[in-house]
Amino acid sequence: MEPGLRLTERYRLVERLDDGGTMEVWRAWDELLGRPVAVKVPAPAGAGPQRRFRQGVNRAAALSHAALETVFDSDQTRDASGRLVSFVVTEFLAGETLAVRLRRGPLAASEAAAVCGRIAGALEAAHTAGVTHGDLTPDRVVLAYGDAGVDVKVVDTGIGGVLRAPAGGGTEAADVRALGAVIAACVAPGASEELSALAARCTGPDAPSAAEVAALLVRDEGPPNAVLTALGTGRPGALPPPPPPPETPRRGHARLAALALVAAIPVTAAAAVLLSAPRSPAAVPAPARTITAPAPRTPPPTASRVTDALGRLRPIVSRGYAAGEIRSDVAIDLDNVITNLENDLTADRDVDVGGRIAELHDKIATRRRERGLSPGLADELNRVLATVRA
């Protein structure tokens, strides 16, 4: 993944935020609803972990609690090597992780109780729904700072453990043990006998449930919580505002509708999470003649001419997919190549346009030989590309 890439013609990747080892986390822009979102992509893995990841997303999307991260969407795309990879779209949280906050020192006892009480409440809601977190650490807790105070958000519930554990996910007892470790990390040794005893109990043989921990820690302050509001006032510096939309002009809704055919996806019954599947290859006749080799490279044409040609390629790809003249993976691949070149031109990067167009010619020729698209569609795409050299 790279900045500027547009997933399912809706989510534009803006900035890579984190790499937790099992997932890339990106700040992105939802071009359909005009809002910032987070896009999470699991590290390359086999079919088993990918399937478990999608199942975890389905479970997470069905959860609802103030301290649980909200899951908006999920889908699949192709990576640079052509492999099908899943991703999940969640709310964007402006703040810092609990791990980052603890590097500046432990919390006061009242702050630790308030934060860990929220975490325990989130786990209680998940466990009641039959969902475990599986990878709870201070890195999986976000302190989202706002004008009204601090929101404590537990992220990656039902998702974090599926790529680590062979069977996917974890147990409620493992979540409670992890909660005890988080409580212990939040307070300085000797600062609170009650919290230290609770942390030890969570990791011992007579561990309480998440609901019991929540009942012990959550008081009746009610929202907004004064303790958490005070915690927010001690944050370093001013946090950046929610990200603005990318500078690249938005495409029209007609284009969104047309390109939706390229990434057409069914809706699952569980929580209406979107998961696409590759379309079966279209049956096309063998090429009647070999494709004309691209002309020798010439000095790069103007960016406006290239951008115009790229814009004309998209409807051809969409129409071909709808007519069964191009496989879904080939359509996604070509669309990603077109998008990446558009982004480079828009950002005024030093681009070997002639070389990139020649590579696109070669890709079309290769996919045609593999019967990934019909000869007629390949010829139509090449005719548009030929105008760049004219």
C-alpha cells in the first residue's frame, strides 16, 4: 500500500500511521461520505488467516459500545503481487495510544481506574456477544482527545488476535489476564494497593470476569467523566485536527458508480459487512493475431494529455468487466496502475511517463495472452494509450 491509493474507488489512503507487526494502519479519506477513516490491512498471510480475519471483522462489526472502536466497512483488494488481501475500515481516532501516554509516566490512581474501567466495560460488552479481543495491550487502547474530554477506545477487538493465534482469537480468561497486565502498567508500584491487588487477581487462578472488573472500577461520575477530562488536559501539545479531504479533485458520482462494477461485492448476512470475491474468468477466444509491439520510447508527453487518456481508460475497463470481457482481478490490477500514475502526476513527482505507459502496454499484452481480457478490449485500451504518443 502507498499514499494516494484509492480502495474500491472510495477510500483514499493519506498517511501510514502505524505498523503493529500484524497490520498496517492508514489514515484515509472516505470520498463518498467526506470523512476521515482508518484503514487496516493485515500483513501478508495465507488463506486461513485471511479467512479468520474476515470472520473477526464480521464479529467486530456487530458490537456496539462507547469504548469499542466502530467498524464501518470491509472489503478486499489486490496487492502489488496480485494477491487478494482483506482490509477493514474503522472510525478515525485522533489521539494517542495508552502505550504512548505511559512512556511519559504512570497514571494517577484515579486516572488508571477510570481508563481501565472503560476497557473492562468494552470487554464485558464483547464477551457478552461471544467475542474476545485476543490481543489486548496498551497499544490497542486509544485515548481520543477532544474538546469535551477524553474517550477511551479499545481497538481491534475480535481482529487483533486472529492473525497471531493459530486457531484465531483467544479466550475470555486470556482477555482478563491481559486486562490485569494493562492495569499493572498504568499505575506506579505502591501507588494504589487496591489496583495492584486487582491486577494480581486478574492474572491469578481466581480471576474475575470482565464484568466484575468493570463493576469494581467504573464509578457513578457519568459522562462527561471529570477524571478523564483532567487526563486530557495533560496531553503534550495540540493535536492535529481531523484530516481534510485530499487535494486531488474528487471524481463524479457517475465514475464511482461505474467503477463500482470493477470491485462489485456481495453483502454478507453478518452485520452487513462487505466482502468481495473474484469473478470467474470470462471465456474469450484465443487471440487471432499478436498485439502490435509498443512504439519505441519517446520524450514524455504533457501531463494533461496523459491524464486525459487515463480518464478514458477507466470507462473501458468498467464496461468490459460488466460485459464479462475482463476478469475482476485484471480489472482491479489495471485500475490500480492507472490510479498510481494519476497520483504521481497530480503530486508533480518526477515520473518516467513514457516508461510507465510502455509498462501498461506490456501488462495489457500479458493479460491478453493469459486470456484475462478479450482481444477487442485490449485493442481498445491500446488505441487510447496510442494517443499519448501522438
